[in-house]
Amino acid sequence: LFALEDVSAERIPHVAPNPRGDKVCVALYDALHNGYFLMELPVPFEGAAVDGDRLTTADARLDAESIAYSPSGDRVAYLISRSARYHELWIVETGGGDVNGVPIVFGVSERRFAFNRNGSTILVSQISEEDDLPHAFVVANSDGAVLHDLGVGRTGHEAWHPSEAFVVVAAPDSRGFDQIWAVETAAPYRRVQLTTLEDG
């Protein structure tokens, strides 16, 4: 049982709505363990106490602002931060039966990631072993297997085009300033620069 009146607004940094609209996933602060945990709550709810499904244990490394539902609403993805440039992407099933879930991608370099339309794949940024730069990778939702390396790029939460033929990423132009690019999600991974901002 969770008492809402015991939590200040500052301790609820992010709420992710379930695509079905019947629940939300909330990052809540556990003062005893000095970390955040994820709980799924029904919508709407009444009163000051809510009995929700606890999805994770408390962890000071849980990135409270990273949580996102899969398009089907049956899974929640979140990041565990090991350092400023190294995060782990975890997937946990909703319903409270599988606490914490499993890590599927190690070495995520950006705090934003994006499910494709049916939730089978996720776009993430990882530091490439080839050039030590963040690359955009398409990975399998099931096990994190790399399906496509799209080249240099940093990802966002709303990165996929509805056709899934390309994604948008931030990457340097010829002068080294970040611009927005459209990148194909299949070989040969052609890219088109969409912005020409003077200072990136």
C-alpha cells in the first residue's frame, strides 16, 4: 500500500502513461534505500492510499526520467545509470509479477530511446567500439540483439517515422555542429541532413 500524501511533488520526477490509458508508471522515491523504484498505478484512483503494482526495487542508479511503456503497454523500459556515459536498458513486464525485469542493452550512451510502432525493436545510442562515438542502433526488444548499426547519432524518444523506413537522430555536420538527420533503418543506411543550424 502506498500513501500519496507522504510524497512531495519533487519526489515524483516522471509519470509515464500506459498507451491504453488505464494505468500510469510512476517513479517514486524510497528514502529508506535512497533510490527510486517504479510502481504502476490505476487511472483514475481515489483517496490518499493506492495499492499499485511495484515493478522494481529501489535503486539510486535508476534514471527516473527514462521510463517508457512499450506500444502494447505490457512492458516498461527504463535505464540504470552506471556513469554519465554508460547506462543499462532494462525491460520489465507490467502486472508486478516480474520485479526489476532483465537488462537487454549494456553501454547505452544517451538517456533517450524509442520503441518502434509495434514494440519489437528499440532505437538506442551506444558508444561504438570502432570510433568511440555514439552510434544509433536498432536492437531487438526481446534480447537486445543488434539488428542495425545506423552510424553516428544520438537518439530521442520520438525518433521513428510512422513508416519505420527511417529514424531521426542528432549527429555532427561537416563543421562538427550537431544537426538533425534522417537515417534509413535498412542497408545501406543512407542519411539526409534535415537542419542547417548555424551553431548546431
